[in-house]
Amino acid sequence: PYDTSRPHVVNSVTKTFVGIAIGLLYDKGLIHLDDKVVDFFTDIKIHPRNEAIKKVTIKHVMTMSMGQLTTPVLDENRDWVSALLNNPITFEPGSMFHYDSLATFLLSAVYSKVMNESVAAGLQRELFEPLGITNAYFFDNKDGITIGGLGLFIPTIGLAKTGYLLINKGVYQGKRILSEEWCMMQLSKQIDNSNVFPESKHESRQGYGLQCWHCVNGGVRMSGLWGQMCLMLPEFNFVMAVNARGSSSQ
């Protein structure tokens, strides 16, 4: 069912919400985009052959440019963070876009390390409650870390409110939730990805922000599998939220 008040799985739209959680840390001064990811996980041993992972910053992860071209196989018996940090770096971090849902899981793990709570708990308190979204929820993994790359259930109106918050520079009904600086950074193009997709994927090759996609005509979108999306056109103060079961978001 797709009525606007029913929570519905939004797949990779979840990534933008994890980006917002990182923004909340940024606004508190708890992280910086140039912080090295490994510094948050000093208890994890890095394989000598993967020393390049020590160059990877939060911004690299946020922009899908960690430098990894493969995805580790994960199961309930493996430490997901250790598997990711020891996954081979095959190109210079920051030099190339490579979309990977597990990168967003790593951001979620950073949030949990800093706040000692899950992204799900933090966003419930600091985003959903101020926006009046009472029925959104996430999936966490076995270690209590929100999966991040997918797993959010939220009503369509919740997507619209969140999109409006971002293009309204962090203010909703007169209350500031995110800083204007963060909203501008998250929605701004941070990395080129035009060489990654064929021309037929025109809505996916316009660039990438901080866990959100750039579109034609100055648009920015949260995008999930099978047409889940929130399209934002800041120039026109326009937000369109969609829950659907289609073939793509192009």
C-alpha cells in the first residue's frame, strides 16, 4: 500500500538520512569532514596491505569515493566495520565515484562510535520528533548499528518534510534543526560522476552531494530502488516525495 501516511520501505533514500545524522554531529563540532575514518575505530587492526585505508576521510565516505571497488561478504558472524576497513583500496581516495551501500553503513558506525547510540535513536530524537514524524523506523544490525545504506521505513509525508527542511536551510516551522552551512554542503555537488554511468542514466550522472544525487535542471534527490525518492528543486522552493514500485528513478 502507498497511502501518504503509511511507513514504506524507501531503500537507498535511507542514505540521505544517515547523511543528515552526520550533519548533526558536524553541527555539534563532534566531527569534521576531513577526519580520518580509522581514527574512530582504533580498536580495529588494519592489515598491512591495506594501509591506504588510513587516508580515507569522512568526506570520502560521504561522497562514495573511498577508493574501494569491491564489496566484502558480510554475515552475522563477521565484524562489519573491520571487514570494510580491511577491504582493499584500489584507487586514490577522493579521485573516483563508486556507489556502495556499505559506505553508508560505515558512516552509521561512525555516528554510533561518537554518540554511543544508533542513527535510528538519534534521528528519532533530533529529526523525526521535531518534524512531527511519529511512525518512521530503521533496521539495525546485530551490533545495534543502523544498517544505513537501506532499511528506513517512513511515510511519504515524512520524506516531503525532510526535503523541505533541507531546501529551507535547516529550519522547519520556525525551529532550526540543521545548520544552514550543513544543508548547503549536503545539497551541493561534491564529486563528478558523469563518467560512471551511460548517457541513458541522465539523472544519475549529474554529480553527487553528501549522500544525495544531483539531477538535471538544478535538482537534488534522495533516491531509492524502484522509484522511492524525494526530489528537491531549491531554486523553485519545490519538493516532491514519491513512494512507488517502478523500474527506475530516471
